[in-house]
Amino acid sequence: MHFDGEPDIAFSGRGEMILFLDDEIDIRSLMRDALSSLNYRVITCANGMDALKCASEKRESLAAFITDLHMACLPHRSEVLSQVLN
């Protein structure tokens, strides 16, 4: 980020879609706003089941999947990641 508040070109997206999974609403909101300001389309999910549903519906459009690996409500995180990636 430049001192004038404008994002660096190297970190700007081109409208790619990112799925962001976190159980904390403040973190989801912060990341949605930050990534959106860098020209990414962001889908946020609060739990693994919602993330799996979104990932299956948007599979062809997703460029990245970002998750909190220490979510208490995500006991089978490796299964969720495996299903999203396959």
C-alpha cells in the first residue's frame, strides 16, 4: 500500500473470486472489505458446510479459498479442504 492509501498494482486483482471461511464475523467483514478494495470478488462463509456448498456452486469461478484452520466449528478441516480442492 502506498502512503496515499492507494493499493500497489502488484496486489490488485482482476475480479477473481475468493472464498473466505472464518467463524468470526469481524474477521470475515475485515477480509471482505480488504480483498474487495483490491478488486477481488469475495464470498464469505461462517462454517464448513456453507463453504462446501458455495465451493460446489462456484467451483468454476473460484480462484482461491482462504480459511481459518483453527475454527472450533470445523473439526474435519482436512475433509473440507479436500472436498473444496477436488
